[in-house]
Amino acid sequence: MGGFSLLGFQKTFQKTSQETSKEIEDTGVAHRVGVIGGDGIGPEVTAESLKVVRAAGVALDTVDYDLGGVRYLRTGEVLPDAVLDELRGLDAILLGAVGTPDVPPGVLERGLLLRMRFALDLYINLRPFRAGPSRYNDGVDMLVIRENTEGPYVGEGGVLRYGTANEVATQGSVNTRMGVERCIRYAFELTKQREKKHVTLVHKTNVLTFAGDLWQRTFNDVAADYSEVGTAYNHVDAACIYFVQDPGRYDVVVTDNLFGDILTDLGGAIAGGIGRAASANLNPARTGPSLFEPVHGSAPDIMGTGKADPRAAIISGALMCEFLGETEAAARIDKAVAGADDVQGTTSEIGNAIAERV
Ligand code: IPM
Ligand code: MN
């Protein structure tokens, strides 16, 4: 790979860091970042992430948004339209985690997280996983690109005869040629910038014959435009075995929304734990802000104890820097996280140790 890149962004999708720093010099304006600390350990880890990003010399103009389970329980509001409209004007959003035990499942997931993904057209959910050679033979350095606006997540379906012995529930997977193609094209564009230049489609084409066929044909069509990129296909169940037994085989993995959700928790587990799994919810067209968040949840059981590992949030901050064109800062944060690999301590001690090293 030429030069540092967590995301491996290519010019088509990213302003060069020169362009961005020039903008900052010219206008004296910092990146406008909306911070949704959320619930539980969320605010604790975003604070460390912001600390490290600032220590790397990136100027941020942050706006805090009080959203999540606590706000919902207090006011009944999840994501008011006016707040969503305000978010549209930002450069990026940094999110900690949302969820409190008293909020029923689905309220915050559908009403806040998925609503932002859909409304802001964050159609790529990019999750990097790395582990040193001590853990696996050749080490792991893979990127999972999860389609983030379609599949079974869209809320298609419904329920009939609710609560009766004859209850019927359906929940369809929605796959459009446009949605699948833009995701796969993004994966190929990114793959061609990487050293291994290899992308694996993961699906379940042997059973999901309609959706799988659309994904496979689109993958094949797009592959024809990228002769330099090697390709493979794995069924999702087999991919679970390879993730655990031989993750070094993967470079870039592209998959649908639900498979990607499940596979990336597995990716977190094999690559140093969920406390290090970061993610970028991207609007590559840059028609609005992209959103950066750790893969983990709000862990209310350890809230306030200082036990939360801020690394996933800090790496998410590095992904944000890279997407904002602050590639040097991103590289320094990434190196600092690696350099502080053995540091143990409280949330803020780990944050400080990383901030000192950037
Ligand atoms: C994730 C989470 C979300 C998802 C939930 C909280 C809606 O598990 O970001 O992986 O399923 O996408
Ligand atoms: Mn998940």
C-alpha cells in the first residue's frame, strides 16, 4: 500500500489532505463535528476519542447532541426532525453508543441509528480488523464493507393476527441493483488501492437465490471493470469458519447488511476484542456528514467504572480524520494506538497514553 491508509480511500472519494488543510488555512474554520455521546459508556469513550484527535492537531468545532435512551426516557423523543436537519449541515458525526435497559428493543436502533444511516445515505459501513502475526500466522489486515441501507434492515414486512396462535410475521430483504452496485463499486475502488488487491463477496447464493443472484451478477459485472483486482466468493457460513481459522486470507470483504452485522462482531472477536472494533458509516458522495462509531454498545453495567476500553472509539476518530482529509493525523493516531497496545488502565488512562504518543 502506498502511504498510510486505514480506509484506503481513493481520490474519487476523498479530498486530498492538501485541499482540506488549505481550506482550513484559508477560512480558519475547523471541522464541524456533531458529538452524540449517547448512553452508558458512550460519552466516556467519545471524550477520549476527541482528546486524541485534538492531540493529533486536528481543529474541531464540536456540537454536542443529547440523543439516546436517557433522552428518550426523559422526553419521549428519539430523533426530532429538526435535529436531523441540523446534523445534515455538519462535516461529520462522532457517536459513542446508545441504549439503556429500560428502552424497548428497536426504539433507538430503528429510530436513531438506522434512521441516520438511511436519511443521511450512509450506504457504506466500513469496519477494519487487524491483528499482529503473534495471533495469526501472517497477521490480519482486513476491511469488511457492509452495505448499510438495504437488506433485511429496511423494515419491510409486517405482522398479521398479532398475539394469536396463527400469528404471521414477515421481514423481507430489500436489494436494489443501484444499492448493491454502489456498494460493490466502492469495494472495488478501495481494493485496487490496497497492496493485496483482493476482494471477497460473502453471501448465501445457494439459498437466497434472488438476492444472492443479484449480488453475484453485480459483483461479476463490476469486477469486469477492475482487471487488477482478484476476486473470490464465500458462502457466509463458510466465511465464519475462515474468519476464525484463517482470517489472514482476507483483504477486503463485501457483503450485505445483515451478514455484515454478524460477521463484523466475529471480526471484532478475532482481532483483539470488541473494545478495538471501529466503524465508519460513510456517505461517499459527501452529500452530507458521515458517521463514526465503535462497533460495541453502551455497556451500562460498566458505566462510570473506568473499565471501558476507548480504543474502538479512538480508532473511529482516526477513521473520521482520514475521511475528513486529515490523513497525517489519522496515521499518527493509528500508530499511537499500536504503540500503546500493552497499556492497561482506566478509560482515561488509556486515552491519555494514546494522546501522549500521537
Ligand atoms: C451495529 C449494531 C446495529 C446494527 C444495531 C444497534 C442497530 O449492531 O452497528 O453493528 O445492527 O447495525
Ligand atoms: Mn452489530
